[in-house]
Amino acid sequence: MDQEKTKVWAHRGASGYAPENTLDAFQKAVEMGADGIELDVQMTKDGELVVIHDETIDRVSNGKGWVKDYTYEELKKFNFNKTHLEYTKEEIPTLEQVYRLIKPTNLTINVEIKTGIVFYPGIEERVLELTERLGMKERVIYSSFNHYTIRKIKELDPQAKTGMLYEDGIIDAVDYACDVVKADALHPAGYNVFYPGFLERCRERKRLLHVWTINEEKHMRMLCEAGVDALITNYPDIAKKIRDEY
Ligand code: G3P
Ligand code: CA
């Protein structure tokens, strides 16, 4: 962890206020003064990188089925406003659209690559190519629960910044895995931070700590006090206000 104040990254955009992973949610994060955004990337049948959390479109749209089974043109026809019905129409964004929206700002983009049970061959190469083409290399940090993907990103581009996402792990195992995949940061679920000895070990090993998903004010306070490098939240406005108290 460095000496700077905790950064606030908007989880799936300002998803407490607008449909998650949409251009409106990312625009809101900018307006709320977030330091960064977090988003999830999956790939369509025709190889387009699209921003959506689940492997299927059921939970967030008026459609059904796997992202991998639709072309981008087909996906565009569905309405992705389902998590906030006060928004009348939301298209699924491409990663390129989000990069173009965020490029004129100074926000960091945490691109989570969703290589899960659906494995998208070549997704790492495609994401890196897009980031390079749009001149966003300095602005992006890649993360994934799939540590194969994190290691591959680093192998393809040793300059790319990476964060190892995980849900739960004892310090020695996490440390070992982080070295193996050569990640620049740890992205743990919030409660890991308070395991005895965890913060000390991260300081010793100079591991950046980006912690998710912190939506309660009392937890935001705890993490700002602990001095983590970034907290990832659905409510960037609230987190920012709390962070500024420290
Ligand atoms: O990147 C942090 C967080 O987004 C990981 O969990 O399920 O919200 O993608 P999830
Ligand atoms: Ca995510």
C-alpha cells in the first residue's frame, strides 16, 4: 500500500444509482467524482468485447441466454435496464465504448475479465489489443478470479498492470499465488483485510490492495482507516465523502 489516500472505484459503474455496467452507470461515476471504475467483460459469438457481469443476459435484461451465443448486433436489441427500471432503455456497452467515454477523464479503469465456466479463447489478446489501440495502457488494471487469465495477461504484456481477485484465502497461499501469477495488486473480498497479520504482510511485500465490494458506510470507514489503496463500491459518492474525512 502506498501513502496516498484510499481511491474510490465505482463497482460496475455507480451501480447503486443506475443499471450496472451501462454507459449511464459509468457516466454517473464520473459525475460523482470517483477515482476509477470497475467493469466486467465477456465476449459475444462474433468476438465483440461486451461489458456485462453474468455469462447470461437473464438477470440484467429483458432477454434470455448466454452472451457467447449472441452476436453483438443481436444483443443490442435487448433492454439492459432491469436492475434500475426508472431507466427506460439501456444498450449493452462494448468495452470500446466505455474506453471512449472514460478516456477524456483521469479515471482508472479496472477491467475484470470474466473467464469463468464459459472460457473465451483469445479474450486476453483481444482486451490487450483494444487497450493499446485506444491508448489506454496507462489507465487500465486487469483483474480476474481466473488466475490463468491474470498470468496470461502478464505474459503477453509484462507492462500491463494486474490484480489477483479472490474471495478468501490464508495469507501464505495468497502470497504464493500472487508471486506465481506476477500480479501487481491483490483484489480481495473485504473481510480478508482484517485477518491477523494480513495488512502487515501486504505492507512488507509492497502489495497494492484493491478491496471489494464495500457498500456499507461503517466498512468504508474501516478500510479508509486501514489505508487500503482502493475500495470498490456501488456508492462512490458516499465512499468519497467518507474517504475525504481521512
Ligand atoms: O472486482 C471486484 C468485484 O467486482 C468482484 O466480484 O462478482 O462483482 O464481479 P463481482
Ligand atoms: Ca466485477
